[in-house]
Amino acid sequence: MNILIKGLVSVFILIFVASLTYADKVEIPIHKTSATGEGVQIGHVTAEDTPYGLLLTPSVEELTPGPHGFHIHQNPDCRAIGKGGKMVPGLAAGGHYDPAGTGKHLGPYQEGHLGDLPILWVDSEGNANTPVLAPRVKVSDLMGRSLMIHANGDNYSDIPKKLGGGGARAACGVVP
């Protein structure tokens, strides 16, 4: 009987430890950005730690078809703030998350901004459902930040356009 109890306790401890190892998962609501405040919710992105990096699984609608820049931004705030005399949607999110201070926009596979994520692909009906894997990022890196979807694609270079040419901030989600 004593051996049975010790065995059960060991099993419960193993299950608990295993659940802690892969329990890091968060669902981030995504809203359209707006110059007048938070826009309508258009879906969510689930972020989950895996042994290979951060798995981001989008379920987002109402975007323009094609590739979109996808980044972790510094601040947990998707509001518009003023710049150059006009309100800029999503600007309160700040710049790309770059804790090492690299100042380099090199994409998700090189040693630049940690906030550079793989391209988010939107289908011909405006839906983003294809998961992406960010090998250098963990859920803990998202905490206290925002997730940004830009209006255009991203070439992970500052040439010919700064920050890969992602353009306007189209949709944003504050990590809870």
C-alpha cells in the first residue's frame, strides 16, 4: 500500500511539472486600430511555448489579402497618439520589442529585434489562420507588450523602406 501511494504521488508530481513546462499559453484579442480609440475586435492570436519556439496561431478576419508585417511591440497599449499634428492609430504601442538594443530589423531568424515575427499571411477572403513559429521568442517575452499586424508585408530590412515597409499599424492586441 505504501508503494502504491508513493507511486501515485510521483505520478501527480510528474504531471504537475509537465504541465508547468508547457503551460505557457495566452490568447491575445486583436482589434482594428483606429484614430479615435480601440477599434472592433476582429479575432485573436493564441501564443504557446513549444520546444522549437513560440507558436502563434491566428484566428483573425477582416484584413487585406496578402503578406503582413507581424511584430511584438514594446508597450501594452494599442491606442492612437498624436504625431505631426494628427492621430496615428496604434502608435502608443511604441517600436518593435528590442530588449538587447540591437537597433536592427533582421527578421525572426537573426539577432536583430526580438519582436520581429514571421510574416502573417492573409488569404483571399481576408482571414489569417496559418500558424507561424518564432524560434527566438517565448510567451514570457510577450507579457507587458502588444502584438501588431501591419498593413503591408515585411522584408526584414530598412532598405528600401524603414522597418521592412510594413507601413501602417492595421490591427493590434494587448497581451493580457
